Amino acid sequence: MEEVRPYEMMTILDPDLANPDRENLVERIKGLLEKHGATVEEIKEWGRRKMAYPIKKKREGYYLLFHFQAPPSTPVDIRWEMRMTQGLLRYMVVRRDE
């Protein structure tokens, strides 16, 4: 069995997404993580926040924090699919301290 590690992923979604579209996007991201062997423990919604600098001409973003356990290969495996996800402005995965 492959070793799993704790990670957290901060995502910034397009603030102009309608609520049902945003919920669908969150489920799609969760499904992508699970497809690559992750177990999502918690999703914290930080809500709409002002950003330090514009991303794709947006000055605000909708922030979500995902806590998950996954094999070390998962952050690399999801990179391409995350970049191609419509409505996702930015994301970053970091390993949490155990």
C-alpha cells in the first residue's frame, strides 16, 4: 500500500460564478482529487475576498481550502487537469505538518 500524506489546497474560484455552478465546480475538484487517490477530509469555504493583485482581470475571488490525505504523486498528477478547469483562477497544494 502506498504511503499517504496530509495536504491542503487553496483554490481561488471566479467570483462571478452562480452558486449552482460554483457548487458543481467544487464537486468536480473533489472528484478529481478522489480519482487520483486522495481522501478529502474537509472543505472550508472562506467566501468572496479581495485579492492582492488582479488575476485574469478579476480583483476578487471565491476562496476554498481543501484538506486531504493523498499519495505523494497526487499533487503532480492533478496539475494539468486543474489548469484546464474553467472557473478556477488559481490553486496551490502544500503538504501539511503531521
